[in-house]
Amino acid sequence: MNPNTKPKVAAPVPPTPTHAAAAPQAAPVRKSDEPPVLLVRWYEVVKWLLERVESFPKNQRFIFGQRVADAALDILDLLVEAAYRKEKREVLVRANLRLERLRWLLRLARERNLLTARQQEFVAEQFHECGKMLGGWIKASAA
């Protein structure tokens, strides 16, 4: 310890009452003016995918790349629709099916060397996370 510096004193910690049990936290309620988390997340995935499609070779961009872009944008459309619909389940199930189709398209893109292994790994992780959120939303809408 340097003799020229003053010792640091920790700030006092307020006592916690021992008699109060921790109340269970309710799930955060989405404000009506906030988009669903999945919608925001998928929007970011779509932006990333569109950037990748732009880098596809010209002969693949207009055939294969267009299908990838259309599929990703279709899912975005379905998620927006579900966010504002009372009956969400049917729309969410369609979005889930399109997500699965897009997974296969991107697997094919990797095999055709249109995506690097690192890009494929990144997008697979994003799809997995979005798929989990979508599955949860489908379950919640069934109740």
C-alpha cells in the first residue's frame, strides 16, 4: 500500500429486513407501445442477413439470395402481424415453419460457400434463440 494514499472506506450497506421474504418477481409486462422482444431481435437478424445476401456472387444473389431475403422478410411480416393480432397462434405457427425453411436454406448456403463457417455458426445461434422465443410465444398464445 502506498503510504501517500488514504485507505478506501466502503460505503455502508443498508440492512435488509430478515423478516420479509423475497417476493417472487412477476414477468415484465410489455407496454402496448413497445414491440415484442422477438420482433426487435428478428429485425436485427434480417438486417444482418440482407447484408450477407448483398455479398453473394451475382449469379447466386438473384436466385438463391432472393429466396433467403424473401423468407426472412416473410417471417418479419408474420411477427409484426402477430404482435397486433388478438388470435396469434396460427400466424406464429406459420412463422415457425418459415423459420425452419430458412434454416435449411442457410445450411445450403453454407454448403455452397456463400456463407463462412463463422457466419453460419452466428446465424444458427440467432435462429436458435429466436426459435426458442417463438416457441414460447406460441405456447403463451395457446393458453
